[in-house]
Amino acid sequence: MQAILADHSISMSEFKKNPAQVLRDAGDKPVAVLNHNRPAFYMVTPVLFEAMLDELADKQLTALVRQRLASKHEAIEVDIDHI
């Protein structure tokens, strides 16, 4: 069985009746839209989507920083005052 990663869920047929109302009812929470009792997609507000993208970017940046810190012995010292 596939996990539903949202506090709110709704069937596809109910969602189709009034998607705007589903979004209003959910507030800032994600909604799992189900097809045959399995998540077909998740509906999120633009604010939540942006927060998710920011979190993903932060994770990617953290990985890059860790990678560069691990290879700092290869770094070249630069004096930014004399460029």
C-alpha cells in the first residue's frame, strides 16, 4: 500500500466537483487527491510549493558545501583586494 503524505485527502471525483473549495478548505495544508484509493497527485498552495523548493535548494547547497569542505586541501588562496 502506498503512503498518503498529507493530512487531508479527497477522491478524484469529489475534487473535480469544486477544486477551488478543496483548496480553501485545506488552508495551507497539502491535499492528496486519490484515484482508486491511491494518491494521484498532491495539491499545494503556491506559498507551500515555494517553501518546498526553498528547502530543496537548501539541501542541495548544504551538500555542495560539505563536498567543498571535504576537498578544501585543493583550494587555492586568493586575495580579493588585489584582483
